[in-house]
Amino acid sequence: MPAITAQPYPYALPAAGKLALVIIDMQRDFLEPGGFGEALGNDVSQLRAITPNIQTLQQTFRDRGWLIIQTVEGHQADLSDCPPAKRDRGQAALKIGDPGPMGRILVLGEPGNAIIPELALKADEIVIEKPGKGAFYATPLQAILQHRSITHLLFTGVTTEVCVQSTMREANDRGYECLLVEDGTASYFPEFKQATLAMMRAQGGIFGWTATTAQVLAGLSA
Ligand code: TIU
């Protein structure tokens, strides 16, 4: 059976069409100055280095006609889907909904909420707008995956220990076979990224597997 060389052991690939690529929150808010990520006090410059690896995976899935799901974290303009607890958390100078250099912070449709141009969607591709960190909460993601008979998910995007890890945990509880792409995900805290990779694959892959982009590509072309 075809497999991806991975940790803690090989990730067996499903039949064609049952594997989807998930690209989490590669939006300007987290990758460029003036957005939500910087408002939280982070150095946003370090995240963009993963982009070429995600582009390679995106192109591979496009070439094969396989499902790609992108997500964006953002809120309705009236903030009706933003819990006060989320807006009030921390002591940021700019809060969700406030006007910032890239439009209103973390509001859907604002310039800062756009996916970075390198990974821009094609017309028929799916973007899930999500109010939370996990992509299954208050979104149609599970229904979409079920309609497409998806059983296996490859995870990329930012940030590793926040939205990516939250989503991978949600997916694992829903029965999906999850693999986190090591060099396709990044954190404002490199040590948190490494800890996340370790905890996902610990205990026999308690939440799933990890592998590099090169390992994924080799497995898919075998
Ligand atoms: N703050 C942080 O690391 N991440 C987020 O707020 N959202 C996502 O990870 N997308």
C-alpha cells in the first residue's frame, strides 16, 4: 500500500480522491505587519518562509484535481460571531474590529483578511471562514469533507500551536487520519512549533503523523 514516510511510522495513503490538503489561515493578518498577529505582540516576519512548501503542495493537489480547503480566521462586520471573551483577551492596542493599517482587525473581507497572493484561491476552490481557532467549530467543514468522502487530511498553515493544532485535534476526534506537514507550518514561537510536532506524533501518533514536504511529495508520487 502506498505510504508517506512519516513519524512515528509510515502514513498509509487512501484510495485516490480521499485525501485533502488543508491550508490554515495563510492570511495577511498573521503574516504581514499591521494585522491581528502583530496586534497581539508578535514578530510576524518569521512565518512567510513556509509559503513555497505550501505552494508546492497546492500545485500538486491542483494538478491531480484533489480537494484543497483553505481557511481564514475572521468575524462578521457586526462582530456578532466574536465572543466578547475573544475580543477582550489580552491587552492589545488594537482589538478585533478596530480600524488598523490593513482595515478592521480580523474582520471578514477587510484587506488584512485576504489570503496572501502567493496562495490565492482559484475560482472553484473552497475557503472556510471560521470565527474560532479550530476550523470545524461553527463552519460547514465536516459536511464538505463528508460530501467528498474525504478520510485523510494533510495540514499546513499558521500558527502551528493555535489554529493548526486546534483544527488537527478537532479532525482527529472526528475520525480523520491527520498528517501535519513539518515545514509547511510555522509559529511565532519556534519552540511551540517543535513541541506541537512532538505532541501530535507522541504516544504512537495520538493525534496523527508528521512528515516533511519532500516526504509527502515522494509518497504521493510513489
Ligand atoms: N495568535 C496565533 O498564534 N494564532 C491565531 O490567533 N490564529 C491562528 O493561528 N490562525
